Amino acid sequence: MHIVDGALAPEVLIGGAALAAAGIGLGLKSLPAEKMPAAGVLSAAFFVASLIHVPIGPSSVHLIMNGLAGLVLGWAAFPALFVGLLLQAVFFGFGGLTVLGVNTVNIALPAVIVFYLCRRGIASSSPAVAAVWGAAGGGLAIALTTGFVAISLALSGEEFVPAAKLVFFAHIPVMAIEALVAGAAVALVRRVKPELFVTFAAALSKGAPS
Amino acid sequence: MGHFVSAERRALRDTGAARRTLLQGVDPRSRILAAVLFAVVIVALHDMALLGIGLGAALLMMLTARLPALPTLKRMATMDTFIIFLIAMLPFTVPGDPIFTVFGFAATWQGLWQALEIALKANAIILALMALVGSMEPVTLGHALSRLRAPEGLVHLLMFTVRYVDVLRGEYLRLRQAMKARGFRAGTNLHTFRSLGYLVGMMLVRAIERSERILAAMKCRGFTGRLPLLDELAFCRRDAVFAIGLLAFLASLIAAQTVSPA
Amino acid sequence: MSELISLQDIHFAYPGGAPVLCGLDLTLSAGERLSIGGHNGAGKSTLLHILVGLLRPSRGRVVAFGAERAEEKDFYEVRRRAGLVFQDPDDQLFCPTVAEDVAFGPLNLGKSRQEAMAIVEEVLARLDLAAYRDRITHKLSGGEKRLVTLAAVLAMEPDVLLLDEPTNALDIDNKVRLTEILLSLPQAMILVSHDHGFRNDIATRTLMLVEGRLTERPPRCVAGRSPAAPAA
Amino acid sequence: MSELISLQDIHFAYPGGAPVLCGLDLTLSAGERLSIGGHNGAGKSTLLHILVGLLRPSRGRVVAFGAERAEEKDFYEVRRRAGLVFQDPDDQLFCPTVAEDVAFGPLNLGKSRQEAMAIVEEVLARLDLAAYRDRITHKLSGGEKRLVTLAAVLAMEPDVLLLDEPTNALDIDNKVRLTEILLSLPQAMILVSHDHGFRNDIATRTLMLVEGRLTERPPRCVAGRSPAAPAA
Ligand SMILES: Nc1ncnc2c1ncn2[C@@H]1O[C@H](COP(=O)(O)OP(=O)(O)OP(=O)(O)O)[C@@H](O)[C@H]1O
Ligand SMILES: Nc1ncnc2c1ncn2[C@@H]1O[C@H](COP(=O)(O)OP(=O)(O)OP(=O)(O)O)[C@@H](O)[C@H]1O
Ligand SMILES: [Mg+2]
Ligand SMILES: [Mg+2]
């Protein structure tokens, strides 16, 4: 879901960059040096997860897992996902440069929203309930990302609106897939290492806004 | 997001490296600033001929950086399917003079031009970015960003990510092989989604445990909350020549744009 | 005597690396327990991966279960019928619980959830692991993980077992247990192991992988079995 | 003979796990090269982590460099003077380049950038690794990584070296090189290793970790070193 250079209006690019900078700043504030190795290795893990392809019929999509990133990293998802997008653009030619801010907001802001909406749910005493909340978060994050992409386009020009609408509906299967995968991932983490979801929450209550 | 499967995205291992090229001698900071400046100028252009020149310049940079031409061009052209879809729809959604009609929808010249404009801009910028910045070590990118006053935390995060992407990717690939050996084939079904979810979850669990061991190793070497970076970047004459050349080129593009009637 | 697997003149190198296998030949017949030795990096794991099509040789033929196997599709059947136990159990275990991990193979073979769970119960009982059914795989000890990976592969009811260093991470008790289990199985197997004593207990034939080829074991090694051979 | 480190009646269990160490005693004297064996999961790595205060025992005393160490603060000095080389080099080489990684310790000890770089040059030259100075850590081979972790620890000029499976991932050449380096060092060391031959080459004393305690190595093992002992 990477927009490329040249499609968006300058105002949208600048607005996106400003929002992204603010989000990254807040994320970094929640990251003391002690947490840096954890955030870095998790950021690498989400980078690797985005290399996983899931077939849909004859085609295939790659995972984004931004909902899960939000649940694990909280505000730190902003800088972590930004780093991933930066590396993808520079070394794999994926996405673009002037759109980096917009792309970061489109992917990381849903992560943070999911963090606030679902963090109680995934802490539920029942792993099954937690998995359902994880799935909801995973699906919601993609829905929001698609929505934000559509909004970025619509703000840039009337002519994008029909395509943006179609894109949103075309992504419904993707939302379902991300929801199921994220749900299973949360189910596993809750049983194997429940602390994983608290690591950054602890830092958050001290460091950054909540 | 559903881009082409053929989009080969490998590890950060086979990036840049120490190929000896003309660009290699230019300070990484200049190269980053140059890529940003180039992108901003190209985005602001509207004249098709000038955009064509911009893409030509990006191709030249690719050759100077000695990036392997075919794979790089393939990466350049790889976009999300939805972006391709979006560009393909533009001729039909932009009002203007019709060229032809498909199922009652008229394609317009204006729409076609706009689609072409986006394609030219996107490809020129991403290609220049890959040539100027993508041809350096990811680690060098981190050092240069640090010298450019990028927030310290962000640089450290980037460095840790770059350091561990290959390690985790190795873990992932070995797990995937083992799944394959037990007859797993990804399909569009619940079993696949559950298995991949477990795989992602397990990768996260292992990642966090590895980060605990890393922190222990850091403590053993006296870590007190400060992460030092060392680098030896310095501007030299080659940088000045490069900067002047690029600025002159970009300035002439802007001048041509303001002069031309479009 | 029926031939299950044969490799003919296999050549292989990792991209950008030196040749690992050069002109390797191998035949495995029904009922045989073949052990393969060789120093670190000799290419033993590589050989097993070629057998099940996880790697493709640059030259040579892989014949398995009566047909030549060349393409990805050909190997689907091979992977079902030749169960590979990986060198590092952590590379193989990714499900939260033991039961789910053991069920993974049968589910891949198209079994229903119920059928798969029945197989799980049966295999775990057979290996005396029933108590581990609901344990978290990630928290098992190295030896326990090893036994679970074996169970996971046996759950696919393979005709051939390919075992890569199965005694790594096993203490004496578990090694005795594994030896008993393996000796009780009817399957033909290829066993890669550094562990002398274990090899001698299990194998009906022993080969060494030296310079990319398999050779009969040099006789001096057969004699020199050390009582203190390390466990790893 | 001066006593550098001693553990007295150490008990330890991971949260929710079975006891790993129960009543362990250990003394390391200056100039000694003590090797510790024991099967996987015996608690060897745990023991080293307790020594440098990464884990706290539930009972028992840690005495190091002439003082009892109980709190996090007490261990700052211990970690500086007892250099721990971790089992997995990837956990220890967290800096982007070799020079940065080796300089990490000295910089944390309050050295200036220049002093740190001088130490880096000196240590790398001493280990014959000068050519690796500007290499990217994650692109090194397993053996190279191992040697760099050793350099990074030596750069802190420790009085004691704690080595956890230093021969893992080393080929024969690098193992010979490591053996030479270790034998040339004046430091006392504790060496955890599965590798028989390596242990015998290095150690002045050998103990086994069995059932949570250290015991003298059973005599049958000292004698029975096999000519075909595997390299791993
Ligand atoms: N994925 C890989 N890419 C490149 N080289 C590899 C890869 N895997 C293994 N090698 C190299 O190929 C050679 C053979 O490796 P292999 O793992 O087959 O040896 P092995 O006999 O199983 O060794 P061990 O006893 O240590 O398990 C080694 O030199 C190894 O370094
Ligand atoms: N972080 C942990 N949490 C819970 N249990 C652990 C943890 N680390 C180790 N253990 C357990 O403690 C025991 C001792 O582990 P340790 O790593 O010290 O063994 P070791 O002798 O170093 O083994 P190896 O030879 O495999 O390195 C093992 O049973 C292991 O499963
Ligand atoms: Mg092997
Ligand atoms: Mg250990």
C-alpha cells in the first residue's frame, strides 16, 4: 500500500510529512536507550514479516501486519515502520521519497489507533478472546490504512476518487486475511510469551503521552 | 499492496556494497541531499520533455552507480497493483478531449498525459534514489543520517534494524523450509492463515528474546544508556564538483519550466 | 530388495560458494538404516535437503519412490513419504503447543482436524510423549524439542525417515530412549550423525561424506569407538 | 595463589522452571584456565550469567575480585573485569561495523574517542584482524564473528575471560587460530565447551556440571580421548 511519487498534491505531501515527523517524535520519546535493541529487532521482524506472501486465488499479497506492530510497539510503531518504509524505498525501489511521510502516516497511524482500541482486549485473561481482539486489530489496521490511502488520493484530486473507492472494496479480502493472520499470531504470543505485549506499554506510561 | 509476486525483495545483504564507482567517492551526505533535492524538483515539474530529461538523468546516475541494470529497472517499475490500477484508470476519470471509448467510457488526452506524468515522476525519483542512496551500505546510510542531524534514536533504530534483518530472515527461511518439508503449501484457506500467523508470532517471540540477550551483552560491556557511533565522513573536492553539477542541472530544469508556456 | 531412493552423480554448490557435493551417488533400500558421517560443513545437511527437493542439484538425478524427481511438483509426494527431521529443532517448531505442531503435517496432507487429532494422540502415545500434548513447544528443553520434532514427522506416516543429527541436545537418558524408538520403527532411514556410538547402535550400513562424495567408512574408525565420545 | 572469583552454594531456577543449579561451588584462581563441560541444558550458560550478575541466584554468594557482589551496582565492576563472550555471536555483535563494536566497551568505560580507536587498532592487530576494521558486522561469516566478539571483549582489558562455547561455528583453521590466541593470553579464563579436543588443548583444570553441581571430571573420560572424536 505504498503510494508513489508524483501522484499526490504538494499540500498532502507536506501535511503527511509533518504528521509523520510528529508521530516519529512521539514514538522516539517512548523509547529509552534500554528499549532500543528490542525496538530494533522487532522492527527487523516486521520488516521480514512483510516479505511473506499470501496467495489470494491466482494472485498474491504480502503481509503488512501494522496492526500487530501497533499492539506490540505502541507509539514506537511510528519510527519502526518508518525505518522499514525508508529501507524499502532506498534499497528495493518500493514506494517513493517525497511520499515517505504520507506512507508512514497511512501505515503507522492505524497501528497506533489499534494499539489504543485493542490493547485491553489482547490482555484479556482468555487467550481465545485475546486472539479475537488481535484479529479485530489486524483487520481494522488494514481497513484504516486503505481508508487513509483513499483520503490522501481524494485530497489530491477529484479524478482519483472513483479509483480510491474501488481500491477500498478490492482490499476487503486483504483485511480478512490480515485479521486472521494477526489473530493467530496473537494467539501464539499470548500462550508462549504474554509479556511481549507489555514490553513497550511500560515505557509508554513513563515516557510518552497516552 | 497486492503487487507483483515477481517483485524480488531480497535481504539487505546484497545491497550496494563496496563497488568502486565514481559515485562511491562522493560523500554519502551529499548523495542523500541530492536525492531529496532531485525528488522535490521533479515533483514540481509539469513539462513532459523536462520529465523525460529527468528520467534520463536518473538512468545516467544508475549507470554511474554501476547498479545492475536489469534488476534495478525491474525494481523501479515495480509498484503496488493498486497504483498501477489507479494510473490505468486516470485516462477514463479525467475529463477532457476523448481519444477512444471502451464500454462507453471515454479515455481523454488529459487523463493519458496525467497518467504518463505520474509514471515518469515516480520512476525518475525512485531510480535516482536507488542510484544515489541505494548504492551505499545501509550502515553508511545510518552514519550519514546521523551526521545530517537525524534524531539519534531514529538512527539507532535504523542501525539495529539493518543489523538484524538478515539474522531474522535466516530464521524465517529455515522455518519456511521446514514447513515445506512437512508438506505445507500456502493456499487461500484457514489452515494457511493460521500457520502463517503462528509463524509470525513465533518470529516475534524469538525476536524479543534475542533482544533480551543483546541487552545482556551490552550490559556486559558497560552499557550505561549511551550508544556511540563512529564514522569518518568529510567533504572533499569531489563533493563540491558533484554538488555544483547537480544544482546547476536542477536549476536549469526549473528555469526551463518557468520559461516554457505549459 | 526394493530401492526407495537413489541419487546419481549429484553436483551442488551454494550460490557464490565452493562446490559442496561433486558426483555423489547414494542408494537406500527398504528396511535399511544407513548412517552418514563426515566433518562439519561436509555437506550432510545439504544432501538431505536435496533428497526432499528443498535444494536442487546443478547436475545429477534424484530418483525416489519409483520415479525421477526434478520439479517442485514432483517433490510433493517425496516430502510426504520421506520425513525429514531438521538439525536444529528450533527451525522446525513454530506452533504454540505440541499437539498443534504434530498435527501440522497431517493437516497439510488434507486430513480433517478430527483425523489429525486422532493421529496426534496415537503418535504421542507411541513415543511415550502423551504427557507433553498441551505443553508450549517453545518452553521445552532441547531434548524434549527433539523428540517432538520426531513425533511431528512420524505423524505423517512416512516410508523413509531422514534424521539430521538427531542426538544433538540429547542427554544420555533421552539418547537411549531415541535409540529404542528408532530401532522399533519399521521405516528405512538415513541418519546423519557425528555420534559414533549412536551410529553403531542404529545403522545397518555406514558411509562417510568426504570431498563431496560418499565413501565406505574407513576401517580405523570402526574400531576406535571412544567410551567418552562427547554427547554433542 | 590469588583467588579471582568464587561461587558458594549457588542455587538457581528460572521462574516457573525446575532447579538448574543446586548448591554449586566454584573457585577460579589467577592464571588458571578452567573448563566446564556438561550436557545441553545442564546450566553452563546460566552459571556464566550468574557470575556477571545478569541472573541473580536464589541462594548463595558470588565473590569476585575481592568483594561480595549482590546488587546490580556491585556487578558493574565485575562486568568490566570479567569479559563474557556469548554463545551466539549475533547477540553480541550489535554494532554496525567491527570498529564500532570493538570500541563500544572502551567508550563505555569512559575512554575518549581517540583512546578508544587506539585500543581498537591495537586489539585488532593483536588478533590479526586489522583487515576487518571497517567491515559490516552482519556480513561476517560465523567464524569471523566469533573472533570479533573475542576482540570486543579483550578491548575492555578484562582480568578474566568467560567463554561460552567459543568453538561453535568455527572451522578447523579458525579453531587452531583461536586456540593459539587463547593460549597466548595471560588472563585466567572459564571455558564452557562441548569440544573435547579443544578443552584438552586449553584447560589447566576441567570440571563437569552435573545435576546442578560441579564435579571433577570422571577419570574414564580423561583417558579415553578418541582419535575420531568429532569436530563439533
Ligand atoms: N544457505 C547456505 N548458503 C551458503 N552456504 C551454505 C549454506 N548452508 C550451508 N552452506 C555451506 O555449505 C557447506 C555444507 O554445509 P552443510 O550444512 O550441508 O554441512 P554439514 O555436513 O551438514 O555440516 P554440520 O555437521 O556442521 O551440520 C558448508 O561449507 C556451509 O558453510
Ligand atoms: N530464559 C530462560 N527461561 C527459562 N528457562 C531457561 C532459560 N534459559 C535457559 N533455561 C533452561 O535452563 C536450563 C539450563 O540452560 P543453560 O542454557 O544454562 O544450559 P547450557 O548448559 O548452557 O546448555 P547448552 O549446552 O545447550 O548451551 C535448561 O533446561 C534451559 O531450558
Ligand atoms: Mg548439518
Ligand atoms: Mg549454553
